Amino acid sequence: MPLEVREWRIKNGESCMKVSSLLFWCESKQDGEKIVSHACNIENGRIVARDIGGGDPERMAAPRATEYLLATFSSTVKVKVYSGHAELEKRFPLLAAVNRCAQHVPRHDARVVKLHYKGEGEIKRILYFVGKGITYDTGGADIKTGGHMAGMHRDKCGAATVAGLFKILESVKPQDVEVVGWLALVRNSVGSDCYVSDEVITSRAGVRVRVVNTDAEGRMVMADLLCRAKESALKPKNYKYSPHIFTIATLTGHVIRAYGPNYTAVLDNGPARKFSFAQSLQKAGDIMGDPFEISTIRREDYDFVAPPSEYEDVLQANSMPSSATPRGHQFPAAFHLIASGLNKHGIDSSTPVAYTHLDIAGSGGDHPNFPTGAPIPALVHQFIGCRSNV
């Protein structure tokens, strides 16, 4: 049941229960209890993802989404919030550019939320997840027209997925993994102070980014957080645990044109491709009914965002919709790698870092239907399984 519906029913003294009982058959009571526990853990995570992802532009504007997160997590998951335009501009300049217009409306002002879970046992793996949380996407100066703005409160489903995954970590408490999440909660507003095409903005990694299309704001808000995750991953105390960094986003219409409305696209960089991570995650998705299609980042994608002049180091986008652009969901991953500096940590580097991009524009769920919470089930199967230490 959607969050706003639950809140409305509670306010009016009505029940929030749609189903009172569910029967299923299994071989033994022990197996049944294990299945129920695992299913409930996943569903609790998906509830968080649906609450944030499906919340309307005011109910889940960045400040209120942050309040929801602070109320959702116990001490098992540490929550840190970054706010204020001056701080955001210093730490995350590309994100701050997108927030430049919304900052003037306090209830829309951006938040960056860091989530941190660390198991109690010996850590064997460290994971980083960066989630796109565009609380509403007007398109900015390149404004969405012809009715295409409706439903754009769903552009935060990447961040919502990351939050949902942490809810499951809080419940299951796996002992051998450390997970860090970065949520970019930003509204892409339009107005006299909005960022515009032709601006050159230097990223956290020191890369000069030429803005070409303000409606390609998702890759902007994630790039600096991706850089921050990279910086942490490269610290010797973390690098020894084979860090793997992910971006999760409803990023492109092109992925829907390529694969249809029900599939997550998974794209590995060289170090992740070396151990066939995309294929492994696809198998996990097949088991969990959370399907993936595998795409590849190729040299043409780097060429597409290559600088045409000495003013910039990388182009943020082109001026066409992604759905009308060849390789429209692949080249943004190349942009992420360049703008964050991760391209310097490929397979030919002395410090390679695995990176995987997940485009959930198709699998996240169409408005007005429920957000699906994809790809939470596959990620749980891949990294947590059915373990529980509660």
C-alpha cells in the first residue's frame, strides 16, 4: 500500500491491511519459516523503495525524504546528511549545479544522504552504491514538453532502491560485508537560477564538464558521489577488500527502447567484466524473477563524450533525447567513468576498481503503477543470499 494511502487511512482511522493471510506449501515447517523470513526481509526493503520512489514531489521532496530515512533506520545503519548549497557546492559541484534553482525553495533544497552498514564479523567485501534521487525532473532549462513531465517524481527510484537494500541489511545483518550508500536527493527545477547548456563545471575529480542538455541531470548528480565512493575505495584499508562500486538510476529512455519496459540494463567496466559480474547478476535475477539484460561500454561511448574543444574534458550529453540517440544508455556510463575519474582505474591500472552501472528506467515501474523495487531481489541474492544473523 502506498505511503500516502497508508498515512491517509491512519489519519481517518481506517485499516492499512490489504491481505490478512497468505497460504503456501513447502516440504517442512523449517523450510517454510526460512522462506517466510527471507521473503519478508526482501519485501520490507521493497516497501522502503516504493515509499521513497513512489512518493509525490512534495511528500518525498529531499528534506522530507531525509526525514523518512532518519526515522526508518536504527543504529545498525548509520545515516549522515549533507545539506546547504555552500557545502554541496564545495563537496559535490556537479550536483550543486543541478540544485542551484531548487535551493531557493527550502522545501525543495537538495540533500545528500550517506548510509553505512558494517557487519560485525571479518569483512570480506566492501560495496558502494550510488543512487539517483531526482525528486522531480522538470528537465530544467531544457524543459520537458508535450506532457512528458508527468510521472517524473519517479526519477528518484535509484536512490530509493539503495535505501531499500539498506533496510534489508539492517534486518539480515550479514557479518562479512561492509556497504556504503550515497543518495543524491535533488530536484531539477526550472527558473532564473537554473543551470543551463554551455556551462563548463569542474567535477569533484577535477574534470571539466560541458553541459549540453539540462535534462541529463541524473548523471550530473551521481558523478561526484561516484568520485567520493572511488576515493574511499582506493584507501588501503578498503582496497584490500576488493571494492565494487555501483550506480543505480532511472537514467535513460533509451534502455526501454532497447530492452522493453521490464528489464534492468547492467554495464560493467573492465575490472568488473574480468570476473563476469554482469553475467553473475543476470543469473541471480533469473532466480529471483528480477531480469537483466547485459550491455557493454565500448570505445564508441567514450568517443561520443570526447571534448570537441580545449574548453572542456568531457561532454555531459548530446542535445537529443536518449531514446533517439544511438547507444543512448551506454554512453552515459562512459561519462560517469570520466567525470568521476574512475576511467583511470581500469584493467590497465595498478589500482583497478570494479564498477557496474544499473539502468532501471524500464524495470523500476511505470507511473501510475507501483514502483517495483528492482533490482533489490537480485542484489540480495547476489550479495546476501538467505543468510540471517538475527
